[in-house]
Amino acid sequence: MVLELIFAATAAISAISLAGLSLFVFGKKTLDSLVFYFISFSAGTLLGAAFFDILPESLEKAGAAVSLEIVFAGVIAAFAMEKIIHLHHHHHVDHKGEHHHPMGVLTLAGDAVHNFFDGVAIAAAFLVNTPLGITTTIAVACHEIPHEIGNFTLLLYSGYSREKALFFNFLTALSAIAGGLLFYFFAGAIANFESYALSFTAGTFIYIAGSDLMPELHKETRAKSSLAQLLLMLLGAGVIWLAAKYLGG
């Protein structure tokens, strides 16, 4: 049953890569305004999942000292991985600022790694209990929608056709399924590995929300839009809190 849930959840996350289809329907200006709301909501869900569900579960099972050390490792690892990707991107932009196919390839490679660890996070959560798996999947999904649209746009900017960008983006998204299944079959080799993976996931979620999403939201300086950001973040966190409280029994 757990294996089926992991497969279904990671398959659903992989399918989110097709969010780029929205660019076929909406204009870029309309889509940009919608992504703004997704980013606000997803920042809340990631922080909510980290602090209200994943981290408490890990603290209970692995102990405070070990869990917090691994949370720290998760933050540092997420920073290092993102830094490597950014450095590669920088080296593949010429002096005129024009982007070429190598940047698109690196984007796909980085996204494959990112999705693989999303799958690991989901599998680790489901191996602890189903409610935790559900809330973790919700948090990942809410983050993946703007993330995948952004990747799709970047691939178009790198010179890929819409069809190829959509296909390759979906192909790399399948690594989430691979990550989930591999973790399921090999997690038993290390004692408390699920708890360690949860702590690591909490660290990466905190990093993504604090380093990638919130800085984007700070670019908006209008009072009305800023209030909408805050409310959507609280709504995202509230959804996870309610799920953790009532689904967790």
C-alpha cells in the first residue's frame, strides 16, 4: 500500500511539469500575475510543512540534536547545489547576455536532481505515516507549479521549441518517481533513515522558501499586493497546519 501511495504521489508531482502547457493558453503577462499568487502560497506551504509537520515528526523519532544538525545540513546542501547550478549558468551566458542551449541543458540537469530529491522527501514521509506523506506532497506540489512554469520559460528562452521544452521538462520530472522508488527499496538499509531524510527535507524546504521564494515576493512594493502576499503565505501554512493536525489524528 505504501509503495502504491509513493508511486501515485511522485507520478502526480511529475505531471506538474506539464504546467508549462498554461503558456499555450495564457499570455505571458497574465501568467506572470498568476505565478505571483502561487509563489506566495507555496512559500507558506513549504514553511508550514517544515515547521508544523516534517520537523516535529523528525524530532520525535530521531531526537532534537541529530534532527537539527541534519536540518542545518539540508540548508547547506540546498545552497551548495543551487550555487553550482547558478555558477554553470553564469559561465554559459556570453558577454552580450544572450542565452544558449548549454544553459537549457544545465537547467534540465539541475531540475532532474531537484525532482529526484522531491521524490525522496515524499517517500520518506509516506514511510513514516500516510498523513505526513500527504502534507509533504501538497507542499511539494504547491512549490512545483511556479517552479516548473519558470523552468519551461527558461527553456524557451534558451532556444527550445515549446514542444521540446515541454517534453524534456516532463522527462526530467520523472526523476521524482525514481527518487521515491529508490528510497523506498533502500531506506531499510540504514536505521532511522526516514527520520534523517525528513530532517534534511525540512532544511531544504526552509531554504527554498527563505532564499528562492521570499526574495521574489519582496520585489513587490505595493501595499495591497504585499498584504495579499502575507495572506496567501498564511493561507498556505494554515492548510498544512490543518492537514497535520486533523489528518494526523
